[in-house]
Amino acid sequence: MDKEMEGLAGVTRSRDMRGYRIPRSISQLKTIAKYELINYLRTKRFYVLLVITLAISGLLTAVVARYQPAGFLSSPLGFYSSWWDSAVTVMILSGIFFGGDAISGEFQNKTGYFLIANPVKRTTIYGGKLVAAFIASLTILGTFAAVTVANGMYYFGLEIPYQFGLSLAFSVLYLISILGVTFFFSSLFKSGSISILVTMILFLFALPLTQTLVSTLAQTEPWFLITYGAEIIGNVLKDPYPAHVTTVQFGPTTFTTYNAPVFYGIAIMAAYFVVFAILGLIIFERRDFA
């Protein structure tokens, strides 16, 4: 935090000997993002998540090499579809690690009081932290993607299906939407541990369970859940793409399953980011530091 204060002070100094001037918000945002990234490295959370990601990648590599499951090695599309299922876990962990306490930590550790004393808008602080969390999370996701492609090239050469590129793009959008939600909870709670716990329970348990109950028991399309929209990440790797609505008859009972069309998925994830990121910013701007 001391380095961040020095950085903010540095960008406020004018080269004009007549005095000082307030820097542009973009310069302040870059400074905050820079030192937030340094903070991730200093607290070693980036390295911890990187090790977890490499461990997941290594385990998948060993299992496929040892047992050669048919689902992975039947075709290039089948390989990337089966492998990329684990990417959702990597994205959720990235959002929790880098966004869970990005704002609440400033309240809990009392560091925000010194941060806002500088001539910098809270919007800029919020944006800088969000950018830093996205860069760190994207690096982790990129590492997992690189290992995926390396394994795919080992088994199938340069035959990389175009659907994987689409899935990767949708994964980045999902990552952004996760960060929007985590920043909302990070602004809502003043305790970093509580905001991290709530976000973890929400994405790993509450949302998947709610989707199952709504779609299976209530037989209703869960269009309002981010996990439903995120299904396009895996569905785009299936050939053909699953039908929007599928009805199956088991005796007197009819079961209906839903799959989000690509446009639905994009709209749902984008809406989650915009709504929750803005709500988080509003809460952050209205909270007082003591």
C-alpha cells in the first residue's frame, strides 16, 4: 500500500514548476492497476492459483496419457470439449482469488482511508482494481488454455477446431461477469473473508443447485442465472449445438431440458457484469472509511 500511495503521489506531480495538477483519471487507473498487480504477487495469491491451475492441467495430462479415454481422443472437437470442462473451475477460482476481497480488504485493513485521501475518484480506484483483477485472472486462464492447446497439438497436431476459439472467447466473457459479481459482494461486505466465502458458495454450490431445481423440478428455463448463460462455453464445443428446448417422454411423465442459445448466453453474462459491477461501484462510492 505504501508503494501505491507513492505511485499515486507521483502521477499527481506536474513537470510545470508552477505547482501541482490533478492527473487524468486514466493515468491514475493505470497506477492503481499496476500496484494492485504487485500486491497480488507480493501476497503470493497469484502464485498459489497458478500452482493450482498447473496441478489441474498436470493431472488431466497424466490421466489422458495413462488411460487414453475415448471421450478425449475420439476427435479434436471431442478432446477440446472434454478438456475445457475444467476451465470453468479455473475461472471461478480466479474471480474469488482476485476479486473476492479487492474492495472489502480496503475496509477491513483500514488501507482505503489512506487511498481516498489522494486526489483520485473512487470510480478510478474501483476501475483500477477491476482491471488488475481481470489481467491476473486472464493470465491464469491463458495458462490453462496454453496447456490445453499443447496437449491437443500432441494428439491431433495443428487441427484445432474453430469452436475452441469461440469457447475461449465466451470463457473470457464469463470471467468478466464473475469479476463483476465478486466485486459487488466485495463492496457489499467490509470483511474480505465473508465476501470470499459468499462468492465461493454462490458459484460453486448455490447457483448450480438453483439451476438444477428450476430446470428439472420446476421445468422452467433458468434464463436469469449466470450459470445457465455460461453453458454456451461447453455447448459450442458440441456438434451439433444442443437444441434450445428438448422434450423427453418417460411413461406418463414429460421432462424438458433447456440449453441457452449463443445469443442468450452472451446477453446473460454481459448483463450480469454490467448490473453487478455498477451496483458494486454505487455501494463503494457511498461507503465511508473510518
